[in-house]
Amino acid sequence: MASTSPSYKGHRYPVEVISHCVWLYFRFPLSFREVEELMLQRGVIVSYETVRRWCRKFGQAYADGLRRRRPQPGDKWHLDEVFIKVNGERKYLWRAVDQDGNVLDILVQKRRDKAAARRFFRRLMKKTSAVPRVIVTDKLRSCGAAHREVMPSVEHRSHKGLNNRAENSHQPTRQRERAMKGFRSIGGAQRFLSAFSGISPHFRPRRHRMTAHEYRAEMTVRFVIWDQITGAAGRPTTA
């Protein structure tokens, strides 16, 4: 699906530098200062504050561009919630993935009651413009109550053992949360994780199912897609 790359008007750095810094930050457990150091090693002088502004401005745009390139979600959705620390307090990260492990949406909320589940279900259907055939959740009663209210015609399977797909998708987030030592605000957590869940999986194919040759070929294709959605492909070297 064709999409328009973000505008870089007013930025003095080439798009290749901007997109590379954003890729480094969302793909690897790096701080802004560490991205600054890596770029310095390559002869590019850019401050960590500039990297932070680029990630905040372009991260979600890049993630949205990647999502638009994906096929329609599958008809079996796995939903799960996990606690995260925000400014030292427990909050909840709601996540939905399809049967292929593609992240459909995430939402950071203060609670995991019926209202929170209902809000996530409605947001999920609006964002995907789709209704699943089956949803799979754990034994949380809030999900069952919200399901009966929001999507009563959809089959609901509630069993902890069936929901490994969603639970496994939390692992990269956990790794990054540890590296960042938690989040400072709900809004900041939502912004980061929304972009992170769109960018990080793009560069995480199921390597254990591929030969080394297949993996390199797949990653080459994914880097081409990245250049296309960021606008780095075929652009001049100056902005």
C-alpha cells in the first residue's frame, strides 16, 4: 500500500541520519546518549536531545507507515494485559496480537477492570476496522464482561494456556522496560510503546524458522521497506 513519507522540512540533517537514529533507538535497548555515541563513531555529530526529538516526532509516523504495509490482521485475536511500572506505580499494558503474532494495538491504562477492557476492545476494532472470528484471553473476568457488551457475536475462548501468543509478545517490551528503568508517565509510556510495537517487530522475523540465507534475504527486504516508509529511499543526501 502506497503511503506518503513524513515531511523533513526545516531539518538540517539528511533523512538517512534521522531515520537511522530512530531505527537504532526503537530497535535496540539503547538510550539517547548511546545513540549519540554510536553516531559520533560514524562521524555524525548530533546531540542526544536532538535524537529524542526525532524519536518523538517521527517514531509514531514510521510505525504507522509500517502498519499500513502489513496485510489485513488475522481473524483470531489474542488479548492480554501485563503490569508495567510508571513513575514507580503499577499500571497495565493491554496488548492484542493476531494468530501470526502481529501486534494489532496496545493501550496503557490505570486499571484492568471492565471499563478498561471495554475501552481497549472498542479502540481495537476502530483501529483495525475489523471484527475477529475468535478472541482468546486469560481468565480475567473483566475481559468476559467487556466481550459480552462490545462484541457478543464473537466467539470468546478464555483459557490461560491458550494465550501464550499474547504473553510471549510482551517479552521485547519487558527487555526495553528494564533498560529504561521504567517509564515516567502514562502518556510517555503510551507514546513510546505505540511506536515501539510498530517498529521493533518489523525487524524481528522468526529467525529460528529460517536458514541464515533466508534470514539475510528477509532482513534485506525489511530494510528496503523501512527506507521506503521513512523516505530515505531515492532521496538526496542533504535535507
